Amino acid sequence: MGALATHDVGCLIGSQTNVIRILHVDDDSALLEVSRLVLGLEGDLEVDQATSADEALQKIANGNYDIVISDYEMPQKDGLELLKALRDQNNSIPFILFTGKGREDVAIKALNLGADGYHNKQGSTETVYGELVHSIRVLVERSKTRKALVEKEETFSKLASQSPGMLYQFVRKPDGSYCVPYTSKQINEIFGCTPEAVRDDFSPIAKAILPEDLEKVIKSIEDSAQHLTPWQCEYRVRLPDGIHWMWGQSTPEKLADGRIVWSGFNTDITERKKAEEALAQSEARYRSLYENSFDGIMLSKPDGTILAANPQACRMLGMTEEEIKKAGRDGIVVQNGNQALALLESDRTGRVRAELTFKRKDGTTFIGEVSSNAFTDINGEKVKSVLIRDITESKNAEDRLRGTFEILEKVSEGIDAGLAVIDKEYNVIWANKRLTDMGVLKNKKCFSAFNKSEVCPDCGVKKVFEQNIPLSVHEYESVDDSGQTIWTELRVTPLRDQEGQTIAAIELAIPITERKKIEKLLQDNQERLQAANDELMNSKERYRSLFEQAPIPVAITTLDGKVIDANQAMQKLMGLSLEGLNNVSVETFYEDPQEREKLIKIIKEQGSAVDFYTQLKTATGEIIDAVLNVSKFQSGQKTLLRTTIQNVTERKKAEDTLNEIFEKLVLVNEKLNVVGRITRHDVRNKLSAINGYAYLLKKKHSDKPDIVEALSKMEQAVKESTKVFDFARMYEQLGAEDLTYIDLGQAVTKAVTLLSGFNLKLVNVCTGLEVLADSLLVQLLYNLIDNTMKYGQKSTTIKLYWRQTADKGVQLIYEDDGVGVPLENKSRIFDEGFSTGGSSGYGLYLVKRMMEIYGWNIEENGEPGQGAKFTITIPYLNRRNQKTYRNQTNQTTD
């Protein structure tokens, strides 16, 4: 902090062109005024104020500030909520949390939320505000630099991101070595490395290029360098997902220092290479298919000119390819109605499927199944592809089969069953009308009619084909389109040719659904009759035994309150025998008769009542708290109620007592927490204001030693008061949080970051050991390290490590190389209030109490003069039988 002026602190020193605008947020107006006066002494710091987070957010939205300084504890919203609101709005304005000592947990949360700094407002005013001013200047300057850099980077990144590949600048040094000073981020996609890796070294790129291509790439670079001609090259690189083809080009420029610089770009051409290779392979495949096809293939123009014919087409027509071209369409196709219709369809849709008659060279004809599609060739000409299959024999076979099937259809018309012929590929080659109605379709797989994707395991057709049996009979269950189950009896026999070889199977499907329904109904009725008879024989005896032996009171009553039956427990509870209960109405047992009416209403609406609480009156006049569970059931024509009663009188009394005690404890704890928190926060702010005014008065009356001495003593008293508040806050938190597993090494690192001026060597080998603790673990470690810094005197190194004990526990060792603990103090260092001077005497006492909460033990067993050594013993299980640690590294650090 610069020298403070001795004149009126309310005046600014001259006009400033680079004023830093500060928004200070705190609910204490006195502290705000002190901060404004002290910071105003700098001359170029302009301080605006807000007394709440909401006011600050409104001012930030409407104003132009360079930095925000905020207290933590404030009404409505605290400082962290203000910070989170700013960061949620993507507002990156520098943010300093300016709060009291002992808020290290808050500091960690603030830094995690994106705070730029954390300063303790407690302490010497000159030191506090000197450090604060330094942070303000550093953070504001850093923010301005970052904004300018981001703007430049965004502009260039936008340009680079539009490139189809990697932009780069490649350099050949005078000694012949290469480097790449700049590349865009696409280098990772091109070569699998980062821009930083190649900035001074070309080898990561050279390693990515295939060895058989690297020599070609180097030669092309050297040729370009020698003649200063543009560089272009195709080559391959190996990336994690395989081999990629790359293409690069750039223009060289020779600099005065002898370096040659190429500026250009590289791009991945793998897909283009794959497309070229696929095109060549595809052309070869289709040429092979064309030459070796069993079907005739021809290419023609729409006017009938034939452009090409494959060998099979030549064989089918008995002509050479040249003879077919010369004959044209009209010379090889018989002109009839089929041909005319096919031409019309082809002209209309560009494709057609038809059966046409073709003429051979010798004058004979054959029937061909034709498939034709029109397309546009690479020259933009309309071309038709024509596929011809000779189906003369299949047409003749169809005619013969058609006659056979007509006979079978006439024979099966009078049969109330399905009949089908199935070939050895399980295709239905014929089915009568009955089977067609059942879903068995011609030219479909037989098992598809039963919604199967493959042959059934017990298929009769399969048995006939594979086992050569003369007859297979089995029943089959399926579901029709309406969801109804249907049963079919399937009878299969082989169909043999003249040599006795099975060429197909004849399957007869007889509907038997009604028969199966009758059989099932008879079986179910018989089983139900037997079960009912058995139950009737056993239920009465079983029920009576369970009823009488039940430990819970049970009664059977009518809806109007007459007791039909009651077990021994019920008789004992109400103080009446069964005969006595039979002679009274249950309404007399209710302390409030309206409760009985309420219960009956619930039963009538819902059929039962569950956990119905009420008060009952026994025959002796005793009032009991009871929970009733009532269900309704039928006995012949009568509607009865089954009631069980649970006596909860003693439990109710205990619950009422516990609730009363708990409410009182909650109220007391809430009052203590609120009073403690509010008191500490408000008093800390007032103490900070006292320090500020004391500082200003010392500056003003620096020529009066007695006044300066008195003000210094006042500052010391304030400092001691804050230490007492720190201890009170920490002590209140003991045991308040649930324990979770915390990484010990990370907790050590956090504790060090909270220490101002930490300059010792830290050996922290505890990372990976997770211990069952709470957020106070960081404070525990903070106190130990702070103790070393204050009293170690010659300390240079702190070491933390751990080892496993014989009983599966662990020991955490904390060592320093300071002066150690004198023998006469070893037994007292953990006592409340013990101090050798200059401290509150609560630091190590608080450590000991934290250990007790965790179920740990701590001892100091270092050698005086050689350094302090604290051994913390952590048992394998704590008092709740929880495992106290987890070793994520599976090794000790001893």
C-alpha cells in the first residue's frame, strides 16, 4: 500500500485518468466508511458501497466496476451467494472475499465458486489494507490483460476454425532441422499430437507418418526448400483409429537469417481415398457379376437400341453380342400384348417386371422373366438395364402342378380341416381354402403361420423329412389375431416320387380348440373340488388354534357392535370373559362414541381401517391408548368385522415425553447458534472498524507517543478478542457434521493454502488415504502447521506420512525440524488455555477435542531440540462400527 497522506483522508489526490472503480459490499456501514477512507488515500481507487447482495447485483448491472470486494455474512444473501449469482450470469469481474479470520472453510468454497482472492479483515489495518490494495491492482490489471488476450484469441480461433484442415507455419532451420512454431488445434485430428509438442520439435509429426511415406515427404520438403517452389504432398499417418491419408500444401519464404518458412494447411483426405478405392473395387465386382451371371444382362436405349449384352444373354439367344446389337429390341422380342404393356409401364415409371417371349437366332422361342430399370449414365444419357431369366421349364412345371392342385382342392372341399403341401425348404407350395383362412399362405414358410421365426422343435414336417417316418401326429397351441388361444392337431405324411424318395410333405390340420376347452374345464373342476374339500376339512381347526393362541387381542363383531367371538388376549385386555363380552355392545368400550362412528364410516368406504388410533375404556374403567386394525369379511349372508388391538399406552407416554424434551433441546440449540453466529459476526465487524479508526488516529497523532502506545494496546486487545471468537466458532462445530471419507493428502494441501506467508518445505505423502472425518479436518491440520510456523523457530521442513498398525488401524505422523516441545511442556500442550506466550492456548486443545470426536488419539513424542512429532492413531473401526479409512493406493508411505 502506498504512503498514506497526512491531510484530510476524505480528499482525493488530484484527478486520475486510470481510476480503478471498486464496489465494496458489507452490511456494516461503519466498516464500509473506514474502508472508503483508507482506500481513498491511494488516490486512484474510487470506492462505491452496497449494504446487501441484492443492492450490489443491481449496481453491477447498471454500473461499470473493475472489481468487487464482499463480506461473507450478510442478511438475505451472503457473499458466496452474491459470487454464485455473478458467475451464473457469466460475469467474470474480479471478486475478493473480505471476511474475518476463522472462515477458512468459506474461503475454500469461495475459491471453488470462482473467487479471485480471499483476505482476512482482522489484523493490523496497515497490513490488511496494504495486502488488499496490492491484490486489487494485480487482479484488475490481470483482468484487463486477460480480456484483451481473449479478444485476440477469439478472433484468430474463429478464422482457424473455418479452415477445412490444419493451419500451420513450418520452419526449416539453417542446420537442416525442422519445427512447427504454430498450428491450429486441428493438429490433434491430423497427427494425434498437441501444438506444444511440435513447437520446437518436428519428431512427433515424423513419428505419425508411415515410415514408407516419410522419405517421400522429407524429399518433397527439401525440393521445395531448394527451389522455393510451392509444396504439395499426399502421404499416410497412423492414428489411434487406423491409417489416414493426408494432403498438404504450402508456400515457402526464405528469411534473412537463413530460415525457410512455409505457411499453409493439411487436411485429411482418407474418405476421398476410400471412395476412389471403393469405386475401383465396385467396378471390378460388377464387371465380374456381369460376365459370369447365370441371367442374361443387357443395356439398351429407350428407343430399343441395344448397347451391350453379357455372355449369358448371347447363349440364351444363340447370337454374338454384335448380332444382338444389330438385331435390336424388335429383333429379339416377340411383338404381343405383354410387350406393349411392359413398354408402357417402363415409360411411365422407369422400371418394369414382366414375362416376355424371346426369339433365338434359330427361330425357336422361350419365355423370359424380365426386370428393367432406367437410369442416367455419366454422360447424362437415359439408359435401361435389362435382366432376363429363362423360365420356360418353371412355367411348364407350374401348369402341371396347377392341374394337380385343382384336383386336391376339389377333394378337400368337403373336409372340415386344412390341407397343405410343403416342400423340403419348408415353403407352402399349395394350401386349401381352409388353411388359407387360418393364415397359412402360399409361397411362405409354413412356420410363419404360427408366428415363428424358425422350424418348431417338434415339427411333424421336420420329422418326416429327417427321420423318414410314415406318420407324425402332434397337437399345437397358438394365438390368433384377436388374442384367443387356438389348438390344432397336425397330421403329416410324406409325398414320394416314383423312386420312393420324399419330395414334399402333406400336412392335415384339424381344429381341436373346442375339444381342448372341454378337457381343460373338466380337469379344473375336478382339481377345485378336491382342493375345496381338503381346505374345508382343515381350516376350522387351524383357524381356532391360531385365533386362541394369538398374543394380540382379536375380536369378531357385527357391524352394529355385537361381539361374536374374542380370543384370550382380548378378554384379558378388556377385563371381561367371552360371555361378558357377548352381553355388551363394543360402543361402550370407546371413550368417545363418535370415534366408533368415524371408524365404521371408514370401513364402509374403504373396506378396512389400518392403524386407527383411539382411546378405549376397559371394564375396570382404565383408559388405554390403542391402535385398531379392522377388516370386513363375509360369513354366509352376514357381514362381520375382524378387529385387532395394540395397546400403545406406555409408548404414547414415552413419545410425548421425548417430543417435549426434543422440542426444548432444538429451541435451546437454535438460540445458541443464532446468538453465537450473529454476535460473532457483528462484533467482528465492530472490532474491524475500531482497528481502522485506531490506524487513522495513529497516523494523525504520530507525534504523540502516549496516544500511539494507547492505541496500539487497544489494537492488541482487539486481536486477542478475535482469537476468543475463533475458538468459540470452531468449538461449536465439533460433532455437528456427518462424517464422510476425505482424502488426507488433499486436506493437507487445502490447509497450507489457507496459511498466509507459508514458506516451509512440505513433504506430503498422504494422497490416496481417505479418512472418515468432516470439514474440520482441514482446521485440525491448519492448527498443527500454524503451530510449527509460530513456535518451531528454526523449522524448514514439515513431513506428513502414514503407516498401518498391527490391529489394522493406521498411524498418521506429523514431523517438523524445529526446536521441538520441551519435556516440561509435553504433558500440558493439549490442555485448555495452555500457552507459552503469544497465543490463545486453544489451538492444540481444539486439535485434541477434534480427535476425540473422530475416535482418534494424538500424542507428541518428538525429541526436544530435534523437532516436534505428533503421532495420530486411527483405529480400524470407530464407535459406530464404521471403517475409519480407505487406502486408495494399496500401499503405505512409511
